[in-house]
Amino acid sequence: MSLKAYSYLILVSLVGIFFFVDKLLNSNLDFDKYAIALIVLIVFSFLAEIYELEIFPRWNMTTGIAMTMASIFIGGTNLAVWVLLFSTLPAEIITRWDKLKISFSEFLIFVAFNFGQLALSVVAASFVFEYFGSPKPPYESIGVFSILLITFLTYEVVNTFLVSGAVALSTNQRFRYIVRFSLKNVHIHFLTLGIISILISIIYFSSPWQLIFTFLPLALVHFSMRNYLRLRHNSHAAFSHIAKLLAKRDEYTGMHSDEVATWSVMLAKAMHLPEEMIENIRMGATIHDIGKIAVPDAILNKTDILNEQEWQIMKTHPEVGEEIIKDLEIYRDVAPIVRHEHEHWNGNGYPDGLEGEQIPLGARIVAVADVFSALTTERNYRPAQWKPLKYSREEAVEVMKEMSGNVLDPHLVTVFVKEVLSKPDL
């Protein structure tokens, strides 16, 4: 992690903890009045934070936001800081405990940053809520609901920007891409939790003991999200398994797909693409040849040059691959990679003859990785074409430079050669 990233994490941690301690020391919470709310919100919030869900690498979500916002709506800053202290802080220590294997300082900075940015989000949202008079149920006007909405959005905006800043600095991704990813992928989830937090506050002021029943809708939101993520994972695992079954027909294709995925991810990271796009590229590269399942063995394993009829059949595999996955929502952004990976920069590729930047960026990245992998691994049909069975890395680079601007995106070839292949650990 860069010095700039560490500095950012430390700064947010210190500022957040400073404001949190200040609010905690100046809290005048009536513990007798809010005892039930304090206990229920702490327990539910702690469980939510402990069982966080990973949507993508470095992106975790919890239903804890509903508890945090409810604590603000019920008791303002005074209640929210105590809930944060006894739920989020212990949960952060437990969930980041594996960081101790790296170093104590790593563990400390992750816990401090996560707690600090949540503290800043809570303080900012509480300020807005109290500035507008801390309205209590019954919420009988649009104006009051607008205050709740503004409070909720304040929390989300501060939280999203602080976390996005950390991810951008630590992964060299563009800040705006990360913010856009967050808003695109979790807005419905956040909106649902915001509505639940309002309902929790209404239930509390109706009957504090009935707060216990709010566990059910929170659990439903959590498990629905978990099941969606599990379905996403299992679907990808199923198609990866199909790709491995294809390897039993064509051993080269199975090995090749794994290698293409590795090179594709490395190139995507060198381009500083957002994590979501890198994940889509990885999935697309892994199954980019899945359409070959429809190609007969006689063509797939032929060691001689394909005739025109055989070549036309082979060229159908991108369309077949897209047809297999296109109706699955999780592959919505992956299907174009599978379909267009064999398009050429000059427009002479297939299946649609796209050219230049008309070709999806993910497909262009996989194409570069695909060509390099193909050149540097043995292909039995090459001797029939008076070509070497396998090219050396240096020879492959020269071939790719010749293909640059014709078959391959010239900029991506440059980045691949200068920033990926130049890595000393390769």
C-alpha cells in the first residue's frame, strides 16, 4: 500500500475517532429511557457486522446500517455513539482479526479506519438530523420524511466517499469509477435498509419491546442478499465446471482458459480498472471458449489446417458462448466479452466485424491475453502452417507488436508489454 493510502487511512481514522470521542464524552443519554433500544440495537447491529457479505473483492455489505440509522432517528447522536461503541467496534476487531497475521499495525489501521469512517458518517448524519429538529414519530408530513431521507443520504454519501477514497488510493483505481460502482450495485439494498430504519423508529415509539420483531425483516434482507450472492457464485462455478468438462475433450482449451484469465486480470489491473470490471473480465476470460462445446471433436482436435467449412463452424463458438450465458443476470456484463473477444481492431474479426473502440474494452483485454497465451503454448496445427510449435516470450511479443493496430488494440498491447510482462516476479 502506498504512503498516500496509509496517510489517508490514518487521517480519516484520527478525525473520525476524535469526533466520536468528543460526542461520547459529551453524551447525556438517558440510559433508563433508552435501555431497551440500546440493548436491541447493539445486539442486532453486532450480528449484522459480524455476518457481513462480500459482494466483490474489497466490497462488503451489512444490514447494520439500518440499526445505525434507527439509533439516530430514535435518540440522535447520544444514542448512536453508544450503539457504535458496543456493536461496530467489537465486530470490527473480530472480523479484522486475520490482519494480525500480517502485522499488528495492519490490523490496527484497518480497524481504526473502518470505525473512524463509520463514526464520521454517524456524526454527519446526526448533525443533519438534529439541525432539522430531530423529528419523532408519528411522521405525518412529506417534510418530515424529507428530513429522514436527507439524514439517510448524508450518512450514505459520507460513507461511500470515505470508503471509495480508501479503495482508490490502495488499489490505484479511479475514484469516480469506485463511487459509480457503489451507487450502481447497492442503491436498492441501501434504500431498503433506509426504509427499515424508519420503520424501526416508528415501532420503538409505539412500543419499545416490539423492536425485537424487527429482527425478522432484517434477517430476510440479509438472507435474500446472501442467497443472491450464493446463486451468483454457484452459477459461475457451474459454468467454470462446464469449461473444465470441455477440457476433457480438448485439454489445451482448459489450460488455455485459466491462463487467459490470469493474463487478463493482470492487464486489467495495469489499466487501473474498477474491481467490478476486473471481476467481469476474469469471468469472461475463464469461460471465453465455452461455446466450443458445440464444435465437433473432429474440428476441435484437428492437427491440420481447417478447411473453409470447418473454419466457419469454429467461428460460431463466440455466438454460441454468448447464447449460453446471456439470459443470466450475473453475466449481463460478461456476455459481450465472450461474444466479441475475436473481433479485430481493424474490423476484420468475427462475429460482428466491430472495429476500434466499438469492441468492448473487456473483450479487447481478453483478446490480448488470448493471443499471448496462444503464442506461448504448444499448438499442434502450427507445424502444418510452417510455424513453430510454440513461440518464446520474446518472439510472442514481436508477433503481438505486428498485430497491434490490426488485430489487437495498440494501447493495450503497449501496456501489456511494458507493465505486465516487465514485472520481475514473472
